[in-house]
Amino acid sequence: MLVNATNMLKAAEAGHYGIGAFNTNNLEWADAILTAAEETQSPVIIQCTSGAAKWQISYKVVADIVKQLIEDKNITVPVALHLDHGTYEDCFKCIEAGFSSVMYDGSHEETFDINMKKTEEVVKAAHAKGISVEAEVGGIGGVEDGVAGMGELADPKQCKAIADLGVDFLACGIGNIHGLYPDNWQGLSFDTLAAIKAEVGDLPLVLHGGTGIPVEQVAKAIENGVSKINVNTDLQVAFAKATRAYIESGADQEGKGYDPRKLLKPGRDAIVARTKELICQFGSDGKGWA
Ligand code: 13P
């Protein structure tokens, strides 16, 4: 069933487990994530960036794919469809297109005041339709931005100010980075996480850049207030590795091995397997309607 992400994340925060938010790119991706969630009886967040929505033509196509898959695959666990790192305009497009959750990423706005003002407007519009909202304080760097060693650390007072706008969950930098972590990465800052948590209370926090963070650090983050873990690159790597193995084995040149359904199957199966593994690692397996 398509739901917003508020209740599933509140339950995760209270129960000290995490819910995976996995990025989708196409039909196979969404199908694989839903299969993994159903097989592990876990609530799940499927999220989509504006770039991945463009690839799939529009936010409406993404929403229709996910909604129809939920129905036709008889998915029984709660599923939220979430906009990942949206601009102000993207949030309104997704609200119209049928997403059940949006992230307004105002961390790139010129000032914190602009981030506050736009977050407030998105919260108002989204909540009027029962849609949950994620906001962001501070930036989450990426290796591609030339950030090495340490991701940004959010200001706990700013986190509190944004939390007070009524957002449903909050992304805040605690040293995490998108993409693969550089060798000299210093790890998550649990002091920063504790300081933010002390300000925002039981508001669920979001850990971006879930790919490549050591398992023990993810577990410690969940124990200390992180409830949503974003994973994108990890599944891309799993898909690419399985597809590469299929082609390198020469299977695409045997019989009708070139059939796109055969060609894409190993990658799709790899996403199912890896998503199930991550769901169990985050502890949301069996928490379907917790
Ligand atoms: P990774 O690609 O590092 O897993 O990050 C995903 C993410 O944070 C999406 O918002």
C-alpha cells in the first residue's frame, strides 16, 4: 500500500531500527526494491531524483509505475514514494504527480533564511495533501564535489529551527558523503549526531550517502536516532557487477541471450538480493506494519 513515510519512520525511531530509502531508475529497479521489501516483510521507501525522473520521462511516469506495481504485485507492506533532493519546484511537481513524500533540499540556497522560508511553504502544501516532508540542513558533500576526508557537519541549532517548521524527518550532515567514500574518510561524527538529537528530540533523522559506511557505524547511527538510510550507489554497483558478469561470461551471445529480459535479469536479481541484505542490516525486516 502506498503511504507517506511519517508513521513508518516514527515507528523506526521509537523501535531503534532503520528504514532503507532506495533510489529507483526504472521499472526493473522499482520492481526489485518492492520484491525485496515484500519478501522481508519490511516497510520501504522508494525514492527518485529529478535526474532519474527525467530518464523515466516524468514524475508522473515514476508514480504510476510504483503505484501499479504495488497493486499488481499485491504488495502488502507499506511503501512510500519519495522525491530525493528536490528543488522547491520539483516538490510541487511531485505533489501533483502522486508521490506520497518529498524532500526539499534547501541546503544549496543562498541563505539559511531562504531554506527556512521555502521549507515552510513546502510543508504547508505537502501536509495539506497528507504528504510527508524531509528537509536538509547543511550540505551532504560528494566525492565528485572534490570533498575528501570529511563530509559537512550540520549546525544543531539550525536543525532545531527547521524541525520546528513541522518537517517529518530531517537530513543533516554528520560527516557522511554521497557516492563512494574516499580512503581518507574520517567516519561519522557521533558527537554531532548526539548534539542534533538533543535539539530535535524524537524527530527521525536521515543518513544520506548510505553506500560504503561500515556496518557498525550504520548500526550505531540507527541506535542514536537515525531512522532513514539512503542508498543509491550501492545498488548501482550491484546491478553493474551482475550485468558485467553476464556479458563477460558470453551468455548474451548464446542462443537468445541478447534478449533484454535475459540481459537485465541478473542485474535485477542482484538488486533484490542486495536490498534484502540491507533491509536485514537496518533491522526493518518483519516490521511491515509495526
Ligand atoms: P549513496 O549513493 O552514497 O548511497 O547516497 C544516496 C543518497 O544519499 C541519496 O540521497
